[in-house]
Amino acid sequence: VRSFAGGSVSCTLDAETASGLHRIARDHGSTLYMVLLAAYNTLLARLSGQEDIIVGSPIAGRPHKDLEPILGMFVNTLAIRTEPKGDKRFTDYLAEVRRAALEAYEHQDYPFEEL
């Protein structure tokens, strides 16, 4: 039965795990967001059996200085596409996610509705 009902899952990371994730990000020139996105995409790939994953990620839609004082919500969605194939090392995949995220940020002004 098709349903559009969503849900949420909450978890808390212990200090050692959080520190390890920050270390991975630092050691590979990425951000914590990129590390978590790579892990999330890997999970989606394993659960779905797909090797082509696209995740929509919200991004602040205030790319111009003149928009800063204006009230309101300016949000765009970035579609970030990666291929978490089973034979890749996580660090190699993290480099791909980093590259894909940076490329998406460069084109963040493109309206999501037109994709």
C-alpha cells in the first residue's frame, strides 16, 4: 500500500564516536556533514540494493549579501547524486561525496523545481 507517511529516528552518539567522525572529516579534507552523508548514502544503498543514490539536502538560499537583511525563509534543495558501490573503500567514496557536494554548492542557485 502506497503511503507518504514519514517518520523519524533519533540517536545520540557517544563522545568517542563523535570524535572519530570529526577526525575522519579532518583527515580527508571534508566536513562532518560530508562524512555523515557518505554513511547515510551507504546505508541507503545497502537497504535498497541500488548503486545510484540521490539525496535532496536543504541549503540556505541566501547566496547574495543583499538578501541577508530580508526576513523570510530562503531555502533551496540540492540534489546530490553519488554511487556507493560495494567494492569501494569508504575513504574513496567519501572523496566522491565531497566532490559531488562541492559541485552541488557551486550550482545551488539553480531552482530545484527545474531539475
